[in-house]
Amino acid sequence: MLVYDNSALKAMREAGLRLTEVIHALRERIQPGVTGLELDQYAEQAILRTGAEPSFKGYQGYPATICLSVDDVVIHGIPNKKPLLPGQLVSVDLGLVYKGWHSDAAFSVMLAPAEESKLKLMDVTLQALKAGVAKVAPGVRLGDVSSEIQRVAESAGYGIVKDFTGHGIGRALHEEPPVPNFGRRNSGPILKPYQFLAIEPMVTAGSGCVVIDGDGWTVRTCEGVAAAHFEYTVAVTEEGVEVLTPHV
Ligand code: MF3
Ligand code: CO
């Protein structure tokens, strides 16, 4: 497991700040009628304007700056020319690299007219993320974080996606350890100061079962039900935890 130092924390704050800024500007533009490709181009330009670079584009051949996942698409939706429609649950995932340091974050929004069931799913997913983050502190075992995320989602009747996880982050987008959104308390690696984690619950209104489309990227719920996704990049600090991408 990679452990960095205080200069790394300062650099990661810079990467996190830039991503948070881009997310705020991007979120305003997610409206019916806009296309995924338009949002992708906006995000790319906005990231470049901060002096950073998109980290997803070209990653294992991924073709875009953002992932845009609508309704039953959980993650890794590829932006396309289709305009967004009223009532859709839209999840956006994006990452950047600034001076060699990575930040990664995701959020879901509901386009009006709001549907109660989708709003509840989004709210529980965000609460699961926040509850997991609240467990992060030096000396805590990662399973305590994972199991808390799982508890919040499942006690609301939702299914955790188990085929994909969060991850360590820092000099690379994906580092050790994997950060599952399920697990057992008092298990897993012990967290240490100056460790960076991307924590990202993916929650479905079904069982958590997912399938991948023929494009090799798009991850959908097996049942065709909606999914939500929220992600923060966080730092384990001497005092506890610091959210480096506090976009919501
Ligand atoms: N945030 C996602 C992750 O942490 C997205 C990366 S996949 C990519 O895995 F290919 F789009 F970069
Ligand atoms: Co991630």
C-alpha cells in the first residue's frame, strides 16, 4: 500500500481543488437537451484551463474525458450525441492529473421532473459515501469503511455493485488497495496518514448485479433498474480524514 508524505498531501489538495471547481461548473450544464459529447468537451476544456489534464482519456483505451452514465447505466457510460432527457438520473465520473497528482470524483443528478424513487436512491448513495468517509482515520481497518457503506445502502433496500471498487490514488489513478463497497468490520489493511483513497459507492435499485455492454465499457444493472454513483478522493490525515474533492 502506498503511503505518501505532507508534500504529497499539499499536491493532492491542489489536484482535488481543481476537480471540485470543474465539477461545480459542469454540474450546472447538465440539463435536458445537452449531449454527452458536449458535456465531455466542456469538461476537457475546463480541466485544461485549470492547468491540469484529463486522466480518463486514453486510460486503457477509454475514449473520453468523462464517464456519463444514464438511468440503468451504473458507470463507464461513454458520452455520445444523444441529448439528455427530462427525468433521467445522470451520473458523471471524471478525473484529472495536476503536476503528476491524480484526483477522481463522481456525482449523480436527477433532471426535472424529479422522480421520488430515483431521488431516494441518489440520496442513500451519497449518505453511504459520507458514512464510509466518516469512518476513515489512521489506525482504522479498511473493512470498517467498506462495511459501513454496505450497511447504509442495504439497510435502505438497495444493492451494492460488487464487481467494481474504489481504489488507492496518488501518482497513479488506480493504486493499491482496492476499496470495496462491501466487507467485514475489523478486516483489511490498516489506514495510515498520507494515504489517499478514491471511495465510490455504486448502488442500484436492484440486486447490485451488473452486465457490460458490447462496447466493453458501459456497465448496466442486470434488472434494467436505476443506479447512482458518488465518489470522493480523500486523504487519511493525522487527525482523521480530509475530503479533497468536496463537490457535494
Ligand atoms: N472513476 C473511475 C475509476 O475510478 C473511472 C475510471 S475508468 C476510465 O475507476 F477508464 F474511464 F478512466
Ligand atoms: Co475512481
